[in-house]
Amino acid sequence: MTRRRSSLASFALVICAAMTLSACSSDDKKPSAASSSGAGIADTPIPAAPGGDEIADLQSRWWGWAASQPAATNPVSDTTGQQCAQGQPDDVWFVAGTFGADAKRTCTVPAGRALAGPLLNRTADTVEQCEAFIAASDGEVVLDGSPVDVKKVGPEAVKFTGVAGNPVTNSAGEVSKQGCGLWFTLAPLAPGAHKLTISGVSDDFKVSVEYTLNVAG
């Protein structure tokens, strides 16, 4: 796959195998891809979703969400969208990539809810590992045919707790790592059906997710 280098511009959750979207990982595992189109990739911090409030502690919260379900009900492992709503918070609706496979998900999103997620993301033991991951990462997010701005985020300290049998950390307990990736946010979508596609690559890790998002009226 030929990599397309995005120009620096502007907001994720891929994930690597277990502790990785969206392919995330705890040591060297890669994160999963989320949704956001390739309008550009910027080095600046994640902004608030357009017209919305800033999402504090976004990376730690997303990782906690991704690790909050065992494999059978995990939204990152899910290939159809059946598990989209598992563990969703009240103030934001998280999207995810995969652990490396392609997925087509159909999900119902509450009205008035901002969306956020990673295009590609991971957790690592060191800042250097995160920096290398970001340098090798590229991709795009597209909403209803239009590109979405993507942000480079991290390395930054993240802390979250996983449940037993989750495919992100593979074990129960608290995790403290460096988090990093390409992220995006979306303002609440208008009622109706929307198409969100996410594709990303970092070295030999690839993610491709197509969301059909049905927003309640």
C-alpha cells in the first residue's frame, strides 16, 4: 500500500492488538483506527469538536472504554456494529478502528452527541516508541464524502483500567503507559444516516473501517 503523506493541518480512537481505534497496544501492540478524513494532519493538540466543548483526558478515557469489555462484546473487535453502544459515556460517542482487520459497522448514535476517536493509536512503554509510531503513521477519515481534519496526539501519559478478558490489555487491572496516535473529533451530526470511513497505516499495520451512523431524530 502506497502511503500518502498528509500535509500538516488539523482532531481521536485504531488500536494495535491488545493494548493498543481504533489497534492499540500495551507494550508494542498497535491500536485501532477510528474515523476522520484526511483533510490534513497537524502536530497541534486536539481541539474541541466544532461547536462543542473540549474533551478532557481524551486518550485515557478512550483506552478505558476500549478495555472495558471482554472480547465477546468489545467494540474494537466488533465487525458489524452490534457492540457499538457498549460502555459509551454520556458526553461523547467513541468510535474505534480494529486490531488490523477490515470492518463494516452500522451503529445508532444518540442525537446531540459529539464523536471522537483514533484513526491509528497505540500505547507504549517509552516516549521514543510513541514518537516512532506517529512518524510512521498516515491515513484519512471521510464523513459523507468530505475529509475530516486529523491531529497528531502524544506522547502523553495515559492511565486506565481494563476488565478481565478484554482484547486490549488481555488482563484486568490498571495500566499506565505513554499514549499516542492520530485522532479526530466531530460535532454532533444531524439526524439521519451518515457514512464515516477510516483508513490508516503504520509500517505493516493497516486499518480500514466503514461506519454507517444512524443518528436519532
